[in-house]
Amino acid sequence: MAKRDYYDVLGVARGASADEIKKAYRTKAKELHPDRNADNPEAESQFKEANEAYEVLKDAEKKAAYDRFGHAAFEGGMGGGGGRPGGYGANQGDFASAFSDVFDDLFGDFMGGRGGGRGRAARGADLRYNLRVTLEEAYSGLQKTINVPTSVSCSSCSGSGAEGGAEPQTCPTCSGMGKVRAQQGFFTVERTCPTCGGLGQIIKNPCKACAGQGRVHKDRALSVNIPAGVETGTRIRLAGEGEAGMRGGPSGDLYIFIEVTKHDLFERENTNLFCRVPVSMTTAALGGDIEVPTIDGGRSRVKIPAGSQSGRQMRLRSKGMPALRGGQEGDMFIELAVETPVNLTNRQKELLREFEALSEDNNPESKSFFSSVKTFWDSMKG
């Protein structure tokens, strides 16, 4: 199979500059690296092809030979390069050097980006705080003070970690990079510097108050604004209110996770509220008015239609919860629970039996059900 043109492999024109070629190779290397393409079996061969093309085009002499003779410049001893570019005949040091040029770009997401820890202190960790609020508080919103155990900047060394606030010194092992490199075959591998732990700096005389960390543990009181409409699972982010960074690094963030406690009267579903209201058998049969509570502490009068059954729902518009980000309030649904009387006196029992005898046509659902039961049993006998 004919080899592809090196310029086509990198996606650049023949007149491309060295910077354009390098930029194109970085893009290809990040796109095709096998570690990022575990599900693509062709990525490894394409990655090697891009390496081979870049090794030639990054070198001015090899590039000139390739422009004149093409792939033939590196076959049969032509072009003075010797061997197959990027293959086992290539100079391993050249390949490692080419790959190390883009190492930071390839692994920047995982290893802290270009330049390691030079001149950069470690960011503080993000913190989580679980906050419980009542349904009434979730309805109206509130301002709440919380105590957060965290790390704050050390006042003795002003966060530098050095006694007296002295400036840290550049790490002699990694020269401030925060990482050390070791060559393994074709590849250059970077690891966190063991001397400075990746910070790129060391402290000769650590602060006694914070042991060189630049931060100390302390409880902080914070005032938090809980907006109306929050529900269980709502997350509130307070930027920069997390753990202080090491040696003057930026602070992390504080995330407050809301839990709305269970209410004795109301159940919530998004912005709607549900309230189960017991009514007497006579009220359900004859109809009447009842008063029901609302989440704002008020009360609403509800008319019960005559002949209401258990489970019947009635809606009170805009008596539910407010939407978290504004908008129309939800509704409140009243669900009737017809209550059967208990602890009857003899007179009450007598009256109910008398009522039962006169109520043949007052229970249409029961009459229909037992008529269907009779039909079912008759069919089974047949």
C-alpha cells in the first residue's frame, strides 16, 4: 500500500511554516493518541504515521529532501537521513524530542498543564455542606448562618508557608517545573517531582504555625442566602469559600446541598403541594364547607360537593410552591378522605341500620359492582 503524503497526514499545505507544522502535529497527536482512543483500533497506526511525518517535516534538511524526492529520499540510503523515518531505523532521541514537545498538550488535563508547578501554588479543595431546611423555609426563602470547618490562610506567614512570610525557593530537582522527565525508549515520561511534590518550590524554614502548609484549620461562620423554591437536591455554589490553597494558592469553592425535611401536612411534587383532608361521612354525603391550611400559614375555605367520595381532588390555584428561578407558583391539591365513624352508641347504630334499609338507590357503585359479581358467578356455573 502506497504511503500517504506527509503533508496530507498532518493536514498542512506544502508551504506551511515550522510553527504551522508543529501546531498541526500537536492537534493530530492529541486526537489520535492511543490512550484516548481505546475503542479505535486504527488510532495507534495513525498516531505512528503522524509521528513519522512530523519527524521529517520538523527537520529543515529532511524536509528539503522530502520536498525534492518524496518518500524515496529515505529509502535505499538516499537523503542522508538513513533508515525509515519514525520507524525502527529512526533516531530514537529525535523521536523522543519530537514527542516531548507535545507531551504537555497531550496530558495537560491530567497532569496540571504546561509548565508543571512553576510559580503556581496548589488550589484548595472544594467543600460540601449539607443543609436541612423546612418546607416553610423553602417556600419563603431565608438568610441562614452556617459554621463550616475548613482551612484558611495562615496569618503568621501570610499564606506563604515560610517563617516570617519569606518567599519560597525554586526546587533544585525540577528547576521549578514541578515535574521530572525520564526517557523510556521512544517516549519521554513525566512524573511529579518527589522533592517539591509538584509545587515547583521548596521552603527552607517552614512556618511553625502551619508547618509550611500556608493554611490552618478553622471553623468559619458564613451567611448563606437560600432562595425561595429550593427543593431536595438543590445545589448552591459559593465561589472561593472552600478550603484555602497551599502556600497562597487560590481557595476552592463551597457547595451547599439542600435537603427539605418531610412535612406533617403537605407532600410536595415539583411546585405542587398535596394535602390529604379527612371529612366526615355526613359532610361527604350532604356537602358542606371546610377550612384547609396553606403553606404560607393562611387558610382557605373549600366547598365539598354533596356525594363526594374518598380520593376526590380539588385544586387551589397558585397555593403551591414558588418556582426556584421565578415564574408562576404551583397549585395545591386537596384530596378528600371520607372517614367512617367509630365508637358508635346504640342509638347511632340503630339510626345507621335504619338508613341502610332506606338506601337501596343511594350506593350506585356498590350496586353496579355486585351486579357484575353475580353475572360472573352465573357464567362460571354455566
